[in-house]
Amino acid sequence: MDERVGFDSYVAAAWPRLLRSAWLLTQDWQLAEDLLQTALMKAAVRWGRIRDGSPDGYVRRVLATTYLSWWRRRWRAEVPSGVPPERAGPGDETDAVDVRAALAVALAGLPRQQRAVLMLRYHADLTETATAAVLGISVGTVKSHTARALAALRARNDIRALLVEEGTT
């Protein structure tokens, strides 16, 4: 138990200077803390042998060798950033997903008849005459439902903003 008290007091006293050493290796405070904790775990196991010599030197050597082994083993293809990444380019699929999701919400807000006309005209690619025949309404009604539905969609700010971003207006 006496060894643990001695190690705890050493860690309390040496932490700031050892943390600076770890930071010089990693250039990142969180990684430096992780590295220092790992090094101190390794030092704690050998505390009985190193306490009378130069524990700082031993811990710094462990910091360096542990850092180098982390550097060799760790995957460094992705580095966290405090700044969010820029938006994807114009050909990115995520923008199309945003447009489709907003459009689905907007279409759900239309009356059923207008939704049916838009689906048949623009998704099924039917003519006005074919759409009228399928729904059992006149061609004039198909035209008026189409005009009202498109006007309602164009009036929505969220749809307009997404379409402007996409360059599809």
C-alpha cells in the first residue's frame, strides 16, 4: 500500500510536466492524456524498480516508445476536426436525398387528387389525356390540379431553397 501512495503522489506532482511531454509528441491534448495514462500504467507496474532512480526519464522513454507503437498501429486515414467539413459537391447524392425527403413531406401536404395527378403526370409519365382517363376526370381538371399542386410546391420555402441549392429552378 505504501508503494501505491508513493506512486500516487509522484503522479500528482509530475502530471503537468509529463503531460507537456506527451503533448509535444501528439500535438493533441486528448491524445496526450491517453498516451500519458498508458505510460503511467506501464510505470505503475514497475514502480518498485524505478522509484529510486529517475522515474521522469523512465516515463518519458515509455511515452516515446508507446507513441511510436501507436503511430505504427493506429489507422490515421480519418482525423477528427473541430471544424465541420465543407458541403459535398454538386454531384453528391446527399443533396438529392435532402430534396427527395423535403419533397415527400411537401407532397404529403397536398390534397389527394393533386398528389395523384402529379404522380401520374410526372412519375408515371402519362399525358394529360391518359391521366384524365385513369382518374375518370376531365383534361381541364387534370390541368387545374397540376397547376395548383405545382404552385403549392413552389410556394414552400424549404422546397425552393433546396431547388436553388441544386440549381434546378
